[in-house]
Amino acid sequence: LNRRLAAFGTTIFAEMSALASSTGSINLGQGFPDTDGPAEIAEAAVRAIRDGRGNQYPPGPGVPELRTAIAAHQQRFYGLGYDPDTEVLVTAGATEAIAAALLALLEPGDEVIALEPFYDSYAACIAMAGAVRVPLTLRAPDFRPDLDALRDAVTPRTRLLLLNTPHNPTGTVLTPAELAAIAELAVERDLLVVTDEVYEHLVFEGGHTPLASFPGMRERTVTISSAGKTFSFTGWKVGWITAPPALVSAVRSAKQFLTYVSSGPFQYAVAEALALPDSYYDGFRADLAAKRDLLADGLADAGFEVFRPQGTYFITTDVSPLGEKDGLAFCRALPARCGVVAIPNQVFYDDKSAGATQVRWAFCKRTDVLQEAVNRLRQL
Ligand code: PMP
Ligand code: GLN
């Protein structure tokens, strides 16, 4: 293993999901739903396979039906116009979109400012690109970005801001005022922005505002999203970017040598999913809002300090009130203690002290599963 990757080991999601299956624990660790998305969308995938649509390599940028549906989605929800032929690229999940964007846009030695705790692939992809990560730390209890610190972090080597809103794992949703300040800085210092908005439809307070909608941003922003989260088909690995033509073309240059193409028949099904009526999106959010409340109240009852998320399907807690000093040790011991798995946030921080006692719980699970997990955690 080369030096760039050696520091990263095995992802925490693989480690904790393996622990959940070997111990038969309730898995509130890795973020995937325990109920599949809409049956008619699953049927659409089966139909595509049967009808021979997408069983062979799809076109490099993605099938036209899906690119058109992605552009229509950006218009419908945010009033953002993108040309399906030149400004949309389908990827193998958001994960590939992140990797391809960073590999395409960074030179070795470039600095990337990213909100920490970071989603784990960010740090690894910045390293694979030979670039340098510069964290902007979100701190408990509010997890807001310090905009003065952000301004101070920009140097002549800064090439790119890597944002994530709604933010995994903290649940922070950047406010329009925060986004406007970030946008102003990006324009002033002529920075590129890659913004990971995979939880765009899981905002429980206020709404989601894409960074690309701010003045001067559309031309410098790569926006990333994914069907995994919005439609509860994380195994299909259908993601996408929307960006101006030059940025799409750059990201595509990297993408063609990573996977070339992926997910043929699933692309047709996701095209249908994106066109689902508002009632689907509203119902999905309302269901998860109720689950957020159930798990947040249960965790508080069990003695954790709970940071109620504004978005995503994760709750960050602090385990100190239970007398615990280390979230990673706590998560490794938890399955044996009570049959529940969670994720230690410290692995997403460079500043380990900022996240040492934080633990994340996923609530994209059936109500009875969440209730049983809470019952078990109350025994701690
Ligand atoms: N970004 C964030 C913030 C995530 O939480 C995830 C996990 N779903 C991804 C990217 C990866 O998404 P995908 O499964 O579509 O590759
Ligand atoms: N995004 C999911 C999470 O944060 C996991 C995805 C993965 O396993 N790579 O839990």
C-alpha cells in the first residue's frame, strides 16, 4: 500500500457493519435504510433489465433519460437550469463523483478546505490526488462553521472548497447566510467549490439551498447528489454531478478511467424515481423526521448528550455523560455490552480531541428496530 493511502486503513463503515453481523447486533452504524425504496421504482429496474435497456455499457455521461431527469429535478426544486447534454454527469454513486471531481480538479500540493468531521472518503480522495486537506472544524454543541476561520484558512495555494450540506455526521444544515458568506469568499478568492448534497431531501427545519444558487457560484461549483439516499436504494450506486460544461468535462476525464460507466438498468429506474410527485419526497422526509424524534428522545433518555440534527439521517451524541472517555472504544465494546452498533465520529476528525467522545447513530431504520435499540441502550 502506498504512503498516500496507508494512513486510512479499513473504512469504519466496513469495520462496524462486520461487527454488527458477527455479533447479530442492531446496526445503527453504516447509513443505509433497512427498508427498500418504492416498489414501483424497483419494478422499473426489473423492467429495464427485461427490456434490454442498460444491460450493455451505457453512454459515458449517463443515459439521456436520467440526465434529463436530473436536470428537471434541479429546475423543479431549486429553479437551477442545467443542460442535460453538457452539464450533467452520471457517476457510480456520490462516492465516485467525489473521487473523480477531486482527481480531475486538483494538482499535487493544492490545498482543499473541508468541513471536519469529514465523510471518510474526502480525506482519502484528497490524499490520492496528492493534495493537502485543511480542516475547518465544526465543534459541539452547535457545529456551525466559523466563517472568520474559513477566511483565514484561504492561502495562495487554496484551490477548492469541499462542502457538505446537510452535513454527515453532525446533521448541520448550512443557513442561507452561511452559504452566502462562503459564496462571497469563493468568488473573491476565485476558488472552485465541490458541494456534496446527497441529503438534500432530508432537511427537517427550513429547506435545502444549493450553494450553486448563489451569485457567482453556478460557474465555479460542482454539485453532487445520489439516488442512494433520496430513494433508499444505496446498493444501486447511482450518483451524479451538475456543473458548467468545462467542469463536467474535467470530471468526466477522470471518471472514464475509474469506472467508465456503471449501473445501466438502474439509471432508467432512477430517472423514473426523480419524477415522483412531491408526495413521495414529503412522505420520505416526514417519515424520517418522526424517526429522528424517536431516536433522539430515546438516546437522551438513555443518558447521552444529544445534538439534534437539522438534516441527514444521523444523530451525533456525546458519550461523556455515561462516564465514557473514548467514542471508538465505546463503539467497539457496545455490541458485546448490549447488541447495538454505532459509529465513532473521531475517525472523521484530524483534530481528534474535537470528536473524541462523539458517537453517531443512523435512524433510517424501522420504528420497531429503533425502539428495540433504545430499550437495549437504556440498560447501559
Ligand atoms: N457523501 C456523503 C456525505 C455520504 O453520507 C455518502 C454515503 N451515502 C456518500 C457521499 C456516498 O454516497 P453513494 O452511496 O451514493 O456513493
Ligand atoms: N454514507 C454512509 C454513512 O455515512 C455509508 C457509506 C459507506 O459505507 N461508504 O454511513
